[in-house]
Amino acid sequence: MSIEWVNRAIDDLRAWGRARDVEVDADEVRLLCDYASDYLNVNELGDFTPETFDELLLSIYPRKVIAPPESAPETIAAARTLVDFLQETACVDEETAAAMRERLADIEPRLPAALADEANFGMAKSLFSSIGPESLEQSIAIPSGEVPDLGEVPCDCPGCTPLPAVRLASREELVAALGTVPLLAEPEALNGLPEGGDPLERWARTVSFLVEHDTDGAITGSPELDDELYDVLDMLYRLQVRVPVSVVADYLDQLAEDEVDGAAVALRLVWCGLVDLDEDSVGLTPLGLWGMREHYLTLGLEAPEAGDLAEADATGLIEGLLEGVPAEVAEDDIARWLAGRDPGEAAAELLAAASGAPAVARGIAVTIVDRLGSEAEDQVRACLEEQELRPHAIHWLTTRGLPAPQLTQEELLWVSVDMLALAMPAAAEAPEVFAENISASGPPAHLIEEMWRVDHPDVVEVLELLGRSFPDGTVAKAARKAAFKARSRAIG
């Protein structure tokens, strides 16, 4: 998926809605655009057709999104808003827009049934709604559309939270970008800026000067905030996502004595070449990212650089994604990795890497294979002989209308444990959210009671997690009892 065109489209949609006083469900429209891009070869707004909505809303959306049937009107309303936007911005002509509205009118009464039909559920949705929406896909992406909590500054000491691996621009791109930094064209604006030498070495010293020296408000306009510049840039580096200006302003308000104009501060940091600013969010520039990494290295911190995953083998791709990279970088790496192979070759490499791998790694591999078409049938079908991959292969074949066996009860139990194992890292990070989700739509007690029989390396940990998480005492007790049986079985 091309994140960039979707981001631009949503920004334009919001501006369009404000100008016309139209309520826009931007999150829902973004979801539609994301899936259209991922699965239907929609690479720009003009690629939408009436037929796109048939496949998107009656096949892709029910398969990928955990949503109750009663939410269908909201989805249809968002799709209609998208059509209005497409027409008014001349992405589609009036005749095409009219055909799209006719399709949506036909789809509207059918969507609730599609959302409720378990035959439409994807593997993640059908078996792991207890884990939370799209948890399988979240294994290869960082949160999107979520406002990070900036209430606490991440600790920067070597013994605490490690710095994430980052993707750096090339030296040529960085040197070219230096010519666009206003601060460097006006060195007299700040006393003490380093001069001479290699341009990137000068930039590294400049960044260190900005975050370490007493600049008395010359950067942000506030001495207090200048003193906190390192923390602000450090957060943006660690988050690796764009942050709404309003959130940054709220955080800065806590640091300064007076109310802060977040947009004005962001513009000052743009002037310094450290961040870029779009309509309502900020993020580090490639120069800002590079400069902060160089500064970390001078402090003796480990600041890993993320390699180009598109050049890796399947195992390297999966391991790189597990280390965590920004969503748009991950998607670009995956797209370029797949582009370098035919579907059968890609499926064979990924599934071979998934065989015998931990549940999280297997989940990433299977998720990428889910993007491939029926050309990969032979390679996926070959996995029917492998216990770990057989349920995933059955699902893949079934959703493409290809001949496939039915899941046995034993296989259903195994893949249930496998998918819950995939959720364990997220459950450890946010136990209350996991408990809420599993309470609403977790596996039934009778299924949990039988899980102890499964020959899965994570079965004990999964059952113990369920025993801690279920608010329903009866179900929690069943999970703890099953965990005891699983431990006894392993010992015996």
C-alpha cells in the first residue's frame, strides 16, 4: 500500500469537509482507501470505480474488519462521502459518481449480512476478535491514526528503553536537503553555530549545539522550551510517527510557564530544519532524524540503523518487521520485496520462513502471503501437509474459492492457540485493553476447556493469559484449570 497517497487524500478530504461544513468520518474513509490500495490496486483516488465498492465492501471489508452488523450504515455513509469528494474534486466524472451511488444503494442492505457472515471472516477476524481489531496485521505496522500519549518523556539512558532502528536517507539526499534549511543560510541568527568542514559533520555539530546549549529562547521563542528541545525531538525519534500539532502543544504547555502556540513553535523547528509540518501534524525531517542519531552516538547510546528489507530474504524481512519500522516504510519494503518475486516464489519463501517460527513471526509471514493471488495456489497448497501452516493454508484457499479441506476440531483448537499466542506481546503491553476485548468476544468456555490437549509450544502461556484476563470468573477458572492440565501433560 502507498501510504503517501492515502495520507494526502485524507488531508484533502478533511479540508474539503471543513470548507463545506460537511461531517467527514476520516478514519472510516482512510480504512476504505487503505484496503482498496492493499488489495484492489487502487493507487490514487482516480482509480476508484463502481466495481471497486462491490469487492471492497462485500468481500475485503467483512473479511478484514471486526465490526458489528449494526455499524454498516456508518460505513456506507463514509463511502458516500468519499464518492461526493471524488466527484467534486474531479477525480471521477458525474456519470461515474452516479454509478458509484447506485452500487452503494445496492450494497447497503447487503452489508450487514456480509459483516455477520462467518464465511466472510478472515483468519484474524474469525479466530482472534478477542485480541482486538486487526491484531494480526498490527504485527507488521505501528499504530496509525492513534494519538500517542506524550505525558511522559521516554528515558534516554542506555539502560532503559532502547532506541528504535531508523531508516536513514542517503548521503546525497541529506546533503541536498542542507541547502533548503533556512537556519544554515542565516547562521548569524544563532550565536555559536559551528562552521566549516564536511557539510554533514557540520550539521551533526549543529544539531548537538541546538539540543545541548543554552540558546535562551532563540530556537522556540521560549527559554524554557529551548531547554526541553532534546526531549521533544527524542520523543519524535522514538515514536517514528507524525504527531498532531495540538498534542505537541499540550505537552509543551506542561513545560512552559505560559500557554504555548504549538504551530508557532513547530514553524521555528521547521526553520531549523529539524521537523516538517503539514496541515496538522509534525515529524522529524530526514536531516532531523540523521542529526539526532549522530547525537545519540556521541552520547554513547546504541542507535541502530534499519536496513532495506526489500533486499533481504524472507527471514530477514520478517525479522526486520518484528524490530519495528514506521508503517509507510514497512509497507514500501513489503511492496518492493513482493515486486522482486513472482507470487509463487514469494509464497514459497515466506511459508518456508514461517515453518517452525514463533507465532508472531508466522503471523507476519501469513499476513503477507494473504496479499498474493491465486497464482500462488500450488505453493500454499503444499503447506497442507504441515501442521503449523495447514489451517492458514485452508483459510487462504477457501477465501479464493479454491478447493480446500475443512478444518478439523483439533486444527481449530491449534490455530486458536496459535493466534492467541500472536497477541501475547500486545496483551503484556496493554492488559486492560486485551481483557476488555477478550471479554467482549473471546473464545467460549467449552473451547478453552479443550485447549490443553493442543500440541502447541505456547499453549500453557496462552491459557495462563486467558486465566488472568477474563473478567468472567467461570471462564477464567476454566482457563486456569486447562493451563494446569497442559502443564501436567507437558511434564508427563
